[in-house]
Amino acid sequence: MPSAHPLDVLRFPLRAAGFVGLTFGMYGLLEVDTAISSAADREVVLHTWMRRYGRALLKLYGLDARVGGLVHGEPASGPGAGGDRPGAAYYPGRAASGVGRVFVMNHRSALDIMVTLAFFEATVVSRADLAGWPVVGMAARRVGTLFVDRSSKRSGSAVVQAMCAALKRGRGVMVYPEGTTFSGDEVRPFRAGAFTAACRVGAEIVPVGLVYGGAESSYVDESFAAHMARVSRARRIPVALEVGEPIATAGQDVDAVRDEAHRTVQALVRRARARLGSDVSDA
């Protein structure tokens, strides 16, 4: 068996150091930009830096993103920018009505967060313990992540209320409604919380299907550190996204909306897999 290339061994610590540097560096730049911006512009400043941070992380971790569907906005260019056509850049979090959008996506890897930051103008709903993690927790708290303890009904109810408040203010919310990460392309049953919030305020639901080129990107039955060490060793990881048409929720039944979203995300996952084809990670 050929010996590993020295860079393959070093890639994890180098990327971990790059992650820390990017996080603290961009955090500082965000604070400076916020301080010199008017109060009216601070939401735009926040999302601009979140998008820059996400795209920088895509490049750092070798994520080769291909995006299809209704992603739009400022032109994307260069490796890791994503998109198969000019203008395929990000999806705004606010609908024409002024209400925020709820983005729902299947959940496969810790890398999903980087993809979300790069392409969707949204606050993420995440597991409660992440708030206390070194570096990651700091960044998550600063950008307004909504934390939920899946085992607590009180926490779940509080997050639904927080989602409603964010949506009413025009902020997009990204939810991984399977509740945790899984491997493979089967989309597991969705939890109801995000759909309850969307129906209460009449927010559009934007379904998203995501796949990676190789099962090794999945985060299952291992610690977060072990997962990141494993995915960090890959030279390149192809990822495909398919974004579907918004689903209206005004006056709709929560369970019916949830079921429609689940069917749509599963169909989008199949389309994303077809877009990716046989492309797999470069180990």
C-alpha cells in the first residue's frame, strides 16, 4: 500500500488552524463593519459577512458546490462559488411580502452549515449544546443561531416562538427538520416545529435537497472532532444542491405542509444526486 502523502496527514491540522483564523478574523471585520454602519444597514452587513464566511469555508475545506434551482442574487465566480449559471449566488431570506422564508434541507454532515452560510440568507436552527463549543459556539451565537434542545418540549416551544418572531422581522430561517444527521439519500421524517412556525405567520417554505459525492462526508456515530478530522483529509468534496419552488403556507394545515415539503425535498435530493453523477470525494 502506498504511503500517505505528507499533505494528507497535515490537511486536518492546517484546515483546523485556517478555520480558527477565518472565524476570528471575519468576526473582527464584521464587528468593525457593524460599528461604522447605520442601524438600518446592520442586517445587510451581518448577512454579507455570513455569506463571505461561508464561501471562505467552502474553499478552505475543498467543497466543490454545484447549485441548481431558484438560487439567485449577486453573481458568483471562482472555485467554490457554486452555481451552473450566471447569477446563481444565494437565496434571499425575505419574501416579497416582507415575511422571512423558512428553508428546509436534509441533514448529512457538519459541512451542511458551511453550505447554508454560503448560499442562503438565513439564521440556522441548531442543537443546543453547540452554543457552548469553542470557536464554533462563539460564531453561532454572534450570527443569531436559534438553539433547540430536541429532548425538551419547553425548548422546542421556545424555538418555535423565536422562529415566528424572526420571520415576522423578515429574517430567513434554515431548519434541518430530520432533527439530526443521517447517511444516504433517504430523507427521514420531518419534525413539525418549523412548519408550525411557518403556518402561524404565513411564511414561504423553500425546500432544498443536498447530496455529497461519497458517503464519507456523512456525520453518523462519531464525535464532531472525529468527523471533522475525517472530512478535512479529503482534497476535494463535491456537493450538489437543488432548490425547489416555494411552498405557500397561509391557511394551510401544518401536517399537510410538512408532508408536501418532505416529498419535495426527497425529489430534490434525487435531482441533486443526478447533477452530481459519479463525482466522488478526492481522498
